[in-house]
Amino acid sequence: MSDNKLFLEELKYLVENELSLNEYVIDQLQEEFGKSPFLITQLYQILANNQKILPFFNDIEATIYDYIVDKEMSQEKTYYGATMYVADMFDTTQTYIKCKVNQSRHSLQKIS
């Protein structure tokens, strides 16, 4: 399992169990996963705002990447620019982000 997936699963656990994101928790996540406090807080907020549907996410990593790409595209970024932004944010490749976004969208199509 990738570090990003573990990181997102950890944040998901915090939100699902209604645990607060205090300075100590942020420091622990920053030390363990090497993510910035701003990114940790931003992702925690995304998950907290969608707390009621978290149990239905099969792949939290793909869902979060898709959510951020979609949000960036709504701010007039191209798909290329949005996927590059997310790849930089998570310190991974653009190709990986594109694959995960496609996976997320494909699983959504199966549901509808």
C-alpha cells in the first residue's frame, strides 16, 4: 500500500471516529508521512465535509484525487494542469493520478 493511501486512510479514520485534528495529531502525521500541515488540514476538511458518505468510498485515494482534480478543473484549470497539481501535491506521478482518477470515475459509472 502506498504512503499516500495510508495517509488518507489515517485521515479517514480520524474523521469517521470524530477525532479532532489538533497540533499533536498534525505533528504526528507530518512526521510519519512527510506532508505539510496545510495539506493535512485541507484534506481533513474535505473528508469532514463528506463524512456521511465516507463508508461508501471503496478507494479513498482514487476518490480524493478525483475530487481535487474536479475542484481544480472547476477553477478553469485544464485536466492536464489539474492532474499535475495533484501529482505535485502528493509527490507522485501524473500518470498515477490519471489512472486513479479514471478508476474512480469508472467505478462511479458502474453504480449509476
